[in-house]
Amino acid sequence: MSEAVTSIRRRGRPSSSGATESGGEVQSLDRAISLLEVLALSDGMTLSELARRAELPTSTVHRLLATLDRRGLVGNDPATGQWMVGLGLFRIGSAYLRIRKLPEISRMLLRELSGAVGETVNLSMIDGPHLICVAQVESHAAVRAFFRIGGALPIHASGGGKAILAAMNPEARRAWLGGDQLQRFTEHTHVSRRALQADLADLAGRGYSIDDEEHTPGMRCVAAAVLDEWREPVGAISISAPTVRMPPERIADLGARVRDAAQRLTHRYSGL
């Protein structure tokens, strides 16, 4: 007696009959996406050039482009014969701009960074004249830096604030700083715009800011800005610790780590 075999698949998962490669991947879809990725890096390509860059047969590329063109995902300039990304692709991509939330996107990255350095890691954003902590992963050390979620820090006397200021265009920076006299919090606070500008110039060279007890005695911080698709700062990642655990010889390593984390978050947030 033959035994009937019933194939059961998980709800929401396609059957393997529609796949042309192992692992359930659809080859034609994968190739179409690769064409879009190549086109996105250029201002236009001819069919032959696109086929060469994508390492696909010209006939295959032509069929895929015809389908993408019908969907408005690519376009063709008859005068030059060049192909480019289409308006339909922008409409699809812009949906991400509506739903992205920096604190949510950063959550896993903040945990990874805190675990790697063993210190408190913060994500901050500017609100008016203040820097607001919007996400945090605390250190497990008995003595550690702590800033309440939603708590405000002065922009000119915080690592995250200075990182954001340095990433701003000069006009926006002047508007945020206001007058030349800045509020003092400790003996290390920059209280003049000229002194702060000199500090920001140094920051640009190394890619991260340093808060050297400028707001709270006994606490240091390194930070780097997170950018949007227009390369404007939307926030900053910072590592904070007591000065005894962030001596001058450790600052360079922590600064490089926070700079890398900010670059990774920038890519996740805006694709840069």
C-alpha cells in the first residue's frame, strides 16, 4: 500500500515551486534587485554597461529592465539610451522615511557598543537649547555614568551636543549657540563661543567630541554625530564614564569606537 505524503508549509511562507534557487531564493527577483543597486550608484547607464557591471547577460538585463520599467522602478532616456532609477523606486523608498525612528533603529547597536566597552552608552537628540537623552544602555559597573531618559543637558557642555554642533552648517551652529557668553557648569566648561569653536575644530579632525568634565565633575564622555540623508545631524551616540575609567590614554580607543558606531547608525538611518 502506498502511503500518501502531505506537504505542510508554514503559514505565510511560499511553496518551493516558485523558487529557482536553493534556500527559497527567486533568481529573477535577486537579479532585478542587483540591477537597481547598480543603477542607484550612477546617474545613468547604457544597457551594455549595466549588464557588464551586474555581470549578467545583456538579454537577461533587457528583460528585467522591461519589467521594472512597466512598474516605474526604472526609466530610459531615448536620446542617450541610458537607464536610471525611476520615480516609483523613490515612492517605495520614501515609505521608510515615514516610519523610521532613530531610538528604535539604534537599540541593538547601543547594546553592542555598551557590551564591548563596559560603559554607559547614550543616544541623544537636540530639542530647543538642550540635548535630550532618548535611549540608553547602562554599564553594570558599581560606579557608572547615568543620565535619566528624557533628561536635558546643555548643548555646549556635553559630548553629544558638541558632536552635533560640529556637524551643523555654520549658520545653524550660530543660531543654536545664541550669544557669545555661554553658561558655566564647571571650571572646564567653554564659556565663550571662540573657545568652543576652537574645540569643535579639533573635533572635526578626529571625528568625535570629548566632554572633559565640562558639565559634571568626575565624568568624561566621547560622542559622534548621526546624520540624515542630507548629511545634517539628527542625534549623537556617546560613551560616558567616570574619569578614573576614562583616562586620557583610553579616550582615543573609545572615541574611535563611538565614531564607528555613529557611522553604522547613520548608514542604517539614512543609507549614507
